[in-house]
Amino acid sequence: MTQMIKDMSESLSDDLYEKTRAQLNTFIDETNALLAAGDVLHEDRTALARERLTEFLKRAEAASAAPAVVPPVTRAMASARSYVRANPWVAVGAAAGIGVLLSLLFNRRS
């Protein structure tokens, strides 16, 4: 079960990264096309805009090359996993206690 959750969270993280990267690439391509079209119309302003945008895109690319931000759910799962590995009997006791409480609640409703 934990392996399945781990696989799903990694898959979702990878999918999110790929979609974000694809959108950023699309944005970069469209921006370059707009700048190329703007060169013809306003050469003086376009050069300044191109420089500023190039600097911005370089910073964005450097930031995207950095390690991806880990979602809070993934961090919580990782910390829970490490706690359970460090304290297996506490985790078993907690799971048993939760199971007893849930069974009492469900039996009370019936």
C-alpha cells in the first residue's frame, strides 16, 4: 500500500513538473516570436525589452533547473514514513487504537 502511494505521489510530481516545463517552453517560444515581430516595428524599444526579457528567462530557467519544490503532502508522507520506520511499535499501537475507535463508532451506528 505504501509503495502504491509512493508511486502515485512520484507520478503526480513528475506529471506536474512536465506540464509546468511544457507551459514554460510554450511561453518562451511565443515570447520570442512576439519579440521578433516587434523588432520590425520598434527597433529601439524592442532591444531594451529583449534584454530585460532575456535576463528574466535566464533567471527562470536557472530556477526551474533547481530541485523541484516538494508538495506538502509528499513531505508529510515522507516524515510519516520515517517516523514509522523509527518507531514501528508505536505505529502499530496507534493503528490498533484507531481501528478500535472506528469499529466502536461503526458498531454504534448499526
